[in-house]
Amino acid sequence: MSVEHATEQRCDNIAPANCADCRMAAICLPISLEIDDINKLASIIRRGRPLQRKEHIYRAGEPFKSVYAVHSGSVKTVKVTEEGIEQITGFHLPGELIGMDGIASNVHSNSAITLETSSICEIPFHRLEELSAKIPSLQRRFFQLMSKEIAEEQTLITMLSKNSAEERIAALLLSISLRHQYRGLSAREFLLPMSRSDIANYLGLTIETVSRVFARLNKNGIIDLDKKHIKINNIDALKPAAFCRS
């Protein structure tokens, strides 16, 4: 059951979001937003029960009604190709917005699935449109997030067409590292919420190749690897210039 359908069944039990006190506010919200405006935004956000691993937030083909912010946990977005093959299109961490794939056609083209126990903020899009018209900085922030999503998609397409397996995995680790740093967390030590098979699917590699590259990075001392726990010992060695020199 998607979170939209579940929300309809438990709307009386939904706790209102408190955006002003949320540790993700600096990522989700424009810095210039006044406290009264934050309260207006919080009044339209719905946060239901925590979702368990592998639960759907929304499914491809469902009507587009809301966008969603990851409050805690992590999410993958998945698209099914014309050949019926599942392709992971993104991994999303706390403070990041998902669901914008449905804006153009009013139907979701992707499915969003939790990678672990996660808390999700649902933002009804028609309410967001109304509020954005009254708060220009909120509208600008939403456009920025949309632009960021387009840029990341273009980067992924380029990476999958040109980069080596080592470069693809390094780029993923650097992306997660930077996103942790942006949230005020360690940029060098973190857990990977996704499985090796998910990484392989996302990067267009085999599971064996992913495991082999991780093992090589670990052997060379660039990272310390213990199952899903990653410690980056030499972050410069993961940057593109390092591969050009090798």
C-alpha cells in the first residue's frame, strides 16, 4: 500500500510536522523563510507512521497528488523499462524531496520504496502551489530542488555512458559523503543503506563487479569496508582527477 492510500485511512492520527524544530529544515527550507511562513508550511505537511523497509511511498502509474520529503531513513526510486526491467533511478537521504516525477503528467513515472525504516513528510502539491504563490522564497527553493534533480539525472546518464566501474562507485561514495556533510554528519564514515545489488542496478554494473571494486578500494587502503559500514581514508583518491592519473 502506498503512503497516499495509507494516509487516507489514518488521517485522524497524523501528527502535524514541526518544521521549525526539524533537524532537516536547513536542507528542505529556504534560509530566508520567516517563522510565520515556516508554520504555514508545517500546517500543510502530513507525517504518518514510520514506514518499514521495502514499503512503497507511491507506485508508478498512481495519480500524482503530493511530493514527499525524507525525514529520516532512506528511499530508492525505481522505474520499469519498456522491456519490464527495473532500473533504480536514485537514492534519497533525509532532507531530500521525491515525487516530482509526476508533476508533468499528473501520474508518477517512478515508484519510491524505503531502503530501511523511514519517516516521510507528505506535502500535498495543490497546497504547496497555493503557498508558493504567497511565499516567493518557497517557490524559488522548490525550483532549485527541481533543477538539482534534473542536473543529477544528467550526471548519471553521462556517468553510465562514459565512466569505468571504479569511477562510478567512487562517484556514488563521493555523492553520499557530500550529502552527509551537508546534513552536518561525518563525510568520511557512514552506513550504505542500499544493497550491493541495488548499487549494481543503479550504476549499470554486475554485483560481482561492485564487490570486486569495493574489495580493491579496501585493499588499497582508500576505504575501510565492513559490510555496509564505510570509512573513507583517502577522499582525494576517489575524485575524478585521481582516476585520470592512474
